[in-house]
Amino acid sequence: MAISVEQAQEEILGYIHVLGPERKPILECLGQVLAEDIHAESEIPPWDNSAMDGYAVRAVDTRGASEASPRVLSVIDEAAAGSPSQARVARGMAIRIMTGAPLPAGADAVVQFEHTDEQIRRASMEDASHIGILRPAKKGLNIRNRGEDIAVGSRVLPRGTVLRPAEIGVLASLGHSTARVVRRPVISVLATGDELVDIDVPLAPGKIHNSNTYTIAAEITRYGGIPRILGIGRDSMESLNEKIDESLSSDMLITCGGVSRGDYDMVKNVLAQRGQINFWTVHMKPGKPLAFGMIGRDRSIPHLGLPGNPVSSMVTFEQFVRPAILKMLGKENLAKPTVLAIIQRDVTNRDGRRELVRVTVTRHGREYHAVPTGPQGSGILTSMVKANGLAIIPEDTGGVKKGDVVRVQMLDWSRSL
Ligand code: AMP
Ligand code: MG
């Protein structure tokens, strides 16, 4: 059956469900989705406090102040963050105050040091019991109001929020040491092929290192899953069966290899025994053959069979496995971020499939430029190393011409664009 990328995505996502919740320390929740509403049981800040280092005053006492005629107030105390002043600012008085200190009773404004004559007084060794205010202050000046950040009872973080450092900070400021989040999927990774050896084994003739397990496991981690590495399955029913048994306690199984003509039947047979399996010809390049099924006793574990070619397995991972992981994690935005860029070479696309061309995206003024990374063979893994994006060359167009605008899926944003 030949289907489009979108059809395959939709079909797969139809079988994927949001996982259950777990409670754990907030620092371990980075990138996960809240499984509960967070309401504020207290307000933040808990009291009016100073936004500046300066003097807490009554605004009326500063009326008419200027450099030429300072309003001189008597300094009755000091207040710092963590050591509030118990004194009351009455008429003609001020309290020296530091940022974050609670506003003393009676005061209604804070005059920053720069608008007082403190430096002049210090330089001339005048006593610190008085301060000259050089500018009039309005009521509320430099005061952070109680509850201005978070009001009591407000729903600060709704269920479904992705926890970034800012949200983790809000949880901490509300005194939460743990949070209830959607748990991360455990995803088994199985490489298949008689030619594969582990990375620490020297290569004999005809053998290659199993690299896909590592790219796939790294991708799983990158998008929030927990990889479980099953190693290498041989091209035999027995070996595959044994390995697949080990995957049955995970949330998803990813295999790579064995979906092209050569070993097609065997993988198909093994997986068909385990549940239901579909082999699709997806209209995309690289990565045409793709297997999808549900395995396990109650057919509850999704299995995605990626092609063995290193580039194909990564590109199909981005299109099909990434959204599945994000959905399991409870995320709503499943689409890969894209930019529109001007392609810098002709790219022909004769066979009618959607082509995902590895490109380097750079910014030139207001435009993004996309330069293909060179040879695009699906075994050339360094083409992925050079790329920061995948340019989408639409199906059935014959290709694009240099200067055309193409949509590019961004693989990373680490270069500033
Ligand atoms: P297959 O889909 O099994 O026919 O594999 C297609 C190509 O990808 C062959 O050249 C394989 O040697 C290669 N290949 C398959 N699995 C891996 C792997 N885990 N690591 C590196 N290359 C692989
Ligand atoms: Mg193979």
C-alpha cells in the first residue's frame, strides 16, 4: 500500500495514547507535561517590598524636593531582604532599604540611592542619621506590590503546561518540591541484521558497526523518551522473537532494518505472529519502507519498523517516531518547527515522492537560505552531521529551482538564525 507522509502519521497517532502520571522532584520534570492544575495557595510576593536599593519614605514628605532644595528626612532604621524593619515611617522619617526587603509600615514609596544625597554625605563624613531627597517621589514608586506576580487562588499553571525552567521556578516559588507530570515513555530499540556488530567489536570482513541503535536512542532521549537498548537481532525468526520478548514491558518498540526487500518476509512474519502489522510504502525519500503494527498480548504496544539505512532511519524517526513520543508525553504541538528558506541550488525530484533534502540553513538579512549538504545517499550519515534542516521538496513537482522558496524542517536551532 502506498500512502502519504501525513496518512502514515495520522494512522500511527491514532494508536498512540497519552501515558499516565508520575510524581517526582521538580528538577527531574524538565520538558515534561503537568498532569495537574497548579493553584496558588499563597500570593507572590507575600508582602509589598522594595524594587530598589534606596530609602523608604512617605511620598508627601518628598514634595517639591530638588537638587537645589533637598527634603531632609531623619533615617530611623535599616531594612534588608530577610531582615525587615519593625519601625514605622512617620512624618519626616525614612528607612534605608535594600531590594526585596518588606516595605516598612507608614512608607508608600522608595527613593533610589541615586536620587538622594547619600554619596555626598558619605564623602563629607556627615552623620548618617539624615538623608536629603533630591526628587519628589510618587506614591508606589519602586514598590513591588503584594500579589502582583501571583494572586491567591489563581490557576498559575494549568494541566498540560510543558515545564520549562520558568515553570519550574514558579513551582519552587510556590513551595512545591514535586510535581505530577505525564510519565516519559520507555522505548525499546532493536537493530536487525547479520552484518551488524556492537560498537566495541573490531570489524571483520563484511561487518559494520551498529550505529542506528545509538542515533535512535539519542533521538528518543532528545525528544523526552527513555531508550531501552535491546542490542542486535539476527536475521532469523528465533533471534528476532527472543529480542521482541524483551520489549514487551516497554511503551513502544522501534526496530530498524529488515523492512526492505531482502529480509522483508522474515520480519513481517515474526511481527505478524506477534500482533498486527502493516508494511507501508510511504511516499517519501529517503525512507520508503516503513512498518507499523501493535504487538504484545493485548496488542497494546506500538511497533515502528524503520528502514536500516542510517539517514533513512533518522529521517523517518523525525517524521513518525518524534510525534508519537510527543503525544505519549501529553504534548499538543506535534509538528516539527519549520522555516521558509530560499533554496540555493536546483533540486530535481523525478520519482513523485516527497523528498527531504539535508540542508544547511543560514540567515541573510531577512531571508533564510538553504544549501543542500552535498551527496544525499541514504547511507551517508555525515550528510545529517552537516545539516541543520530538512528541506521539503514536494511530491509530484519535478523538483525546485535555485531561488524557489521551500519549507525546511529545523533539526536544530543551535546556530543563531
Ligand atoms: P536493511 O533495511 O536491513 O536492508 O538495511 C539497509 C542498509 O542499512 C544496509 O546497508 C544495512 O547494512 C544498513 N543498516 C541496517 N541496520 C543498521 C544499523 N543498525 N546500523 C548501521 N547500518 C545499518
Ligand atoms: Mg538488514
